[in-house]
Amino acid sequence: MRIAFAQAPWLPGWLLVREIPTKTAHGLLEGLKKIAIPAEKILHPRLT
């Protein structure tokens, strides 16, 4: 499963290119959902 986060340049580069097992990918996505909103507010305060 290949994942590309074109709208999240703050993610480590390895997330953009590495082949990630499906279960791991689901875990990462669940984690990203939890941090995405606060990270967006911190990194893009003008958009909030």
C-alpha cells in the first residue's frame, strides 16, 4: 500500500515513499487523524 501525503509536507519523507503494510498504514492513518487538526493549527495558523 503506497501512501502519499501531498498536503502534509511536515511528515517525514519516508512516509511518502515507503511501501507500508496495510495494518501499519491503518495505524498510521488513525494516529494522523488525531494529530492532523492540532498540527494544522500550529503550522498553518492563518487557515484556522
